[in-house]
Amino acid sequence: MKSRLKELRAREGYNQTQLAKTAKVSRQTISLIEREEYMPSLLIAVRIARIFNEPVENVFLFEEEEL
């Protein structure tokens, strides 16, 4: 799963710590998601998408073979 998290953070001026606090996760979680080493739960994915006022599928991009 790919994500646009780093791009969206830059657009909104968030650093990893700020986004983590707003999303109620650790900074390490944000870092792992950005490095594509962790797939967030649905709850975390929705929280993050809402922070950026984006649909989940615009933040987290699935490859066809992953579905």
C-alpha cells in the first residue's frame, strides 16, 4: 500500500509529531506509514484522511494485487 501522507503533511505544514498527536497515534506510526512499512487500521486511516479533508482512497493507495 502506498500513501500520500508525506505529501499531504507538507501541503498542510504538519511535521510527523504534530500529525501523530492530531491523529492520536505515535510519531513512529506516522513514520512507518510513510516508509510503507506499516498498514494502518481502518480507524487510523479514516482519522488521518479526515485531518486532511480527503477521502481515505486519496490518502492511501492500494495496488490491484493487494485487493
